[in-house]
Amino acid sequence: MQYIESYQSGFRRQRGASMAGTLVLLLLGAAVLTVTIKLIPIYIDSWTIREAAAKVMQDEDIGRQGDREIVSRLQSQLNINGIRDFDSKNIVIKRDRGVLTLTLDYEVRTHIVKNIDAILSFNNQFETSLGRD
């Protein structure tokens, strides 16, 4: 009998989350949502840049093209896909021992809120055989 009374009195003491606790959870949720909304488009653009570079590297005559032509084709692919602010200075092309390497090494800085910024670094490397004719 005493167990039932203490069990029932425990229910009377439970009142749910406090106003301060609820406010903290709402602020934390808003912060996570804000960061997510700011960062997801950057990752989508990075994926698009990677896909464009992979498409350019799959071209059969890539080994016969000069560096400027490869960069131009990549920039064209990026423009088609809506990536207009990618700097071609972030593209490095190397030819060594029958292998063509395309490296995209860049950072994206985005404003989060007030004086808080996020810097995301991306380093993508693609290789293809030049194929000796």
C-alpha cells in the first residue's frame, strides 16, 4: 500500500520541462537549423564540382588537350551546372609518368551569424592514364 502511495505522489511532482529548459532546446534547435541551412548548399556545390571534374577527366582525348583547354572545359561544365564563382586558380594539373592528375583544392567561407563564419576546405584529386599513342 505504501508503495502505491509513493508511486502516485511521484506523478504529482512531475511537471514537464521548465520554461528555461524549453527555451534552451528551442535556441539549440534554431542554431543547428541555421548552420545546416548555411552549409548544405556548399556541400551540394562541392558535389557538383566533383562531378563536373570527373566528367572532364573521363573524356577520351584528355591526354592530348593542353592545360588551358582542360581548365576551360571544366569551367564550362561548372557554368552549365550553375557554379559561377569557382576560381580557376584552385585547379592544378600535373602530368607525370603517363598519368594526368587534376587537383581541386579550395576553401569556401560563409557567414553564419553576427561575427561567426564557417570555413570549409575541399581537396579533390582525379587521375587518369594518358595512354601512350
